[in-house]
Amino acid sequence: MKRKLNLLSVSVLLAMSMSAAQAVEFIPGTYTAAAKGNGGDVPVTVTFSKDKIEKIQVGTNKETPGIGSVAIEQVPAAIVKNQSLAVNAVAGASITSKAILAAVAACVSKAGANPEALQTTVQKQAQKAEEKTLNADIAIVGAGAAGQTAAIRASQLGKKVILLEKMPFAGGAAAVNGGTVVIQGSKIQKDAGVKDDSPEIMTEDYIKNGHGLNDKRMLDLYVHNVGSMIDWATTDGGMQLNTKAGFTNEAEHSKPRVMRWVDGAQGATRNFKASVEKSGAKVMLGTPVEEITLNNGAVTGVKAKGNGGVLYTIKAPAVILTTGGFGANKDMLTGNLKNALYYGVKSSNGDGHRMAMKIGAKTQMMDLGKIYPNGMEVAPGIAKSTIWSNKAAFEDNSGIMVNRAGKRVISELDTNHNIKNEEVKQGEKLFILMDQKTYDAFLTKLNITGISKGDMDNWLAQDGKGYPIVVKADSIPAVAKKAGVNGAELQKTVARYNTFVKNGKDEEFNRPAKFMKTQVSLTGPYYIVEQQPRFATTMGGVVTDRTLNVVNKQDKPIKGLFAAGELVGGAMGDDSPPGGNMAWAMTSGKLAAESAVKFLNK
């Protein structure tokens, strides 16, 4: 029979836990160890005295800035503070957190102690929640690309801004995306030689890609403002585009209009952080907003819960919701999305949608999501993206994509939408065949999407018997057999493709000749990597007017409530082209901030 612990019991437990930690003895000194993180090895150096962990330092690593780096900052400090390995992983950075804990445990062993002795959780006495009231002109909920853009812009326009984020780090989905952005209409696009693009041409591309399901009002707002947003972002906004590398090749865009940020998504994350800090906006991480407050139908602010259980009342006459999508919330998904592989961030669970709907907000297109073709099922129902590795395999090397019958069925450089449809047609799965040179190039881009060479080595060791299918063999028939592909037909496909390369023309699927530079090697080893549809981005959301003021079910603006980013549905229809989501997040974030400021200045 369970009984509630009284205060005396809690005190006794606390004393016992602390004494248990204090009873551990170490061989004084400094020890090092490493464990696999998200981007490779995470090296740790731990200094011990006879009875205490004195200091923990994490060495050079490739963990994601703004995500894994938060775990690197917080987990060692928590271990030292509590003298315990029973500390919580940082939400959203569990792989890095576990790597640090594993490496520290290894150091504990080297120091002559048993890591098990440091697994006692320190009990804390329950305290009454503290309540605080803060005041701002604008409260922004969600610190992804849209929220950070809005915070920077509103602060520049002279408003007092509080930016709230439920995760212990900023960045949202933008921190782990492909690192590209649409720049149509910008000075940078024109300076790069593209002078024949226009909002009208971009509109045609987006309507074609979105299958005519686009909210034309939002699309019009997007295409006519994205260029000026890029001009602002790369000057006053503190962002940096990789103009040296030039435009990326994207079949969905009829004109060159997509570029990468310097250092991709990681570089953008760093620059966002620096720009928000420079703006003077108050940032509250680890502070989930739970309610939008109203008075006579007008927004008065939000209520949130912070670290240590502090209950915040944020008084603000304008609120901008930038909470992202709902791909991680199975209860909100419908249709094909409910069973699709998910590869997005865990924080995308529809918080903003639910809070907005609770006060009467109208929604649209909630059954639609952006499904990409280039995923690997790394665990049941969970995917990771190979989008940038695929580019390395197909654009500069000899990678080809085949079905189970060993045949090419589409150009490897076709649109994401068409490749995804072909995967569905072929039973949800295609396969990339690579020789050693191509596989080596494939590996160099994996870290962009959170896959390490160690991950690939572990999957190769499974030899096709686990998740995902990643196999290696010395011959084409042997590697095909491991992957469940017709080896005899695959050999014919390779010979046919090599002839196309020699002749400079893909007579089957018109893969551009400039991306057919190298024949598939006639000597092994060879590799096969699976390809499955995967999704992260939801395309539906709340409805706004052209000022990005959220409207109710009667299409009337909810006074003081604005929204931006993935939360606002419609601009791209049922599909988004490469770089499109990032550009929409930032464009709508900037416009929402400007609209909120204009509303306050009336």
C-alpha cells in the first residue's frame, strides 16, 4: 500500500541520497573518455578529488549548436552540482545528454569507483510555486525561425519584447532543416545574375508544386515580401548567405532562387542567436506557454510555466504565435500523415494551434503535410533525412536509385514530390546504389541531418537485418541480395547507366547531363541505402488576414493576436519546395512583427 511521504520522510530521503553520493571514493586525478553523440564522439575530461567530482569539461565535438550545445552546458553542471549521474537529459538533446553521461560514467570507472553508486536521485522537497508578473509590448511564443525573426524586427522598431520558448534552446525545426532559403526578388539574387525572376513566376511554381491548394492571399503576401526580407535579414538581421557557393540545384524552382546559409542550418542558428541577443529582446527558454489571456475578446498576454515551476503572467497587448507545426502529435494527425515516418523535432506538437483554437481561431488544411522522399527508417516509425547526402551522391558522383526489381524508375534529380510519389508507387521504398567513391561523398554530408559515420557503421554491421537497410558487399549481386533487390537486373541497370554517362545523355529518365559525370565503378565494394517517404512539416494551421492577424471562425480578427511560420497554413498548398519553409517562416515573422507594432502604435 502506497503512502504519501511527509516532510520528515522527504528530509530523511534527501539526507540518505546525499550521504550515498558522499560515500563514493575516487582515485584523485583527471581522466578522459568519449561516447557517441549526435555528430560523432563527445570527449569528456573529469577531475576528481578523493570524495568529489570537481570539474567536467567537454572537448571539441560536432554536436548541433543551440541544441546539443545546451546539453554540453547543462548536463556537466548538473552532475557536479548533485554529485550524481541521475540527472535529467536536456529535452530535445537526449542523444548528446546520454553521450556525456556515458563518458562521465567511464571516467568514474577509471577513477576506481562504481558508476552505479552515483545513480541515486537527489530528492527535493516540494515547494509552493512562485508567481511572477512581467510586462512587455509584445509576447512572442516560440523561438524558431519565425519567432526569432519577429523578436529581432519588433525590437528594432522600438518595442519591448519577451520571447518565450518551451525547449531549453532556441531554433525549433529551423535548427535541423536543410539550411537553404528562397531569395527571390532580393538584391543578392540579382547580383548573382538572376534578373528574370519575379513574384509572378514564383507564384506559378508554388501553385504547381502545391497542386492549386494554396491560400492565394498568403502566397501573394509571401512572394511580394520575401525579397525585401532577405535584403533586411542579410544586413540589419545579421544573417549570412553562402554567396560563394551560389545557388543550389532545385527542380521545383524554375529559376535559380535558393541558396544555403553560411554553414547551413548550424550557421543560421548561431546568427539568429547573436542577432536576438543584440536586439535586446528578453528570451525565456524552458518556459512553455500554457494559455493566451483575453479581456472582452482582446489579447492581454499569456500565462507560462518556467524553470523550477515558476508561474509567469506576461502582460502584453500584442501576442505573436510562432510555435511551429504539429507533426510530433499523433492525435492531431489525420490521413496519410498518421502513419508516415516522422523525422522532425519533438517540440512540434501543436501547442500554438490548440491555444489559438481554444479562443476561437479558425484553421484550414489541417490534413496536409510536406512528405519528402529521402528518408531512412532508423527506428519503427522514426526517420532521418539523407537529403544533402543524396545531392552529394547524385550531383557530383555516380549514385543511382532503383526499385526492388533492380531498375531505375525515375531521374534521381527529379522533384521531391515526384520521387516521393514513385516511392509510394513502389511500395514505400527505393534504394540508392553507390560505389566506394560515391559512398565516401555521401558520408561527408550526413552530419547536416544528424547522422554520424558511427551510425552508418552500426547499421552496416546489422547486414540488412534491422533498421534501416544499409548494406555493403564486394559485388553488385551480393549487395543486392542483402538489400532484397534483384541483383541480375541491377547489374544490367548499372551497365545501361554507364552507357548513358559515356554518351552524355540519360535516354530513360533525362537526368541532367551535368550530373552524370562519373560511371559506376566496375569494382567493389558497393553500398545500398534505403529511401522512404518521411515528413516533419505540417502544411495547415491557423487562418490570418493579410496583416497576419489571426481570425476567428467568423473571419473577424482576434484583437492583438498575430501568427507566423509553420503555424500559419496555406501559402504553399500541400507541398513546399526546397528553401520555401525557411523563407516563409522569416518573411511571415518579419511581417507579423511589423503588423503588431503598427497595431500598438494606433
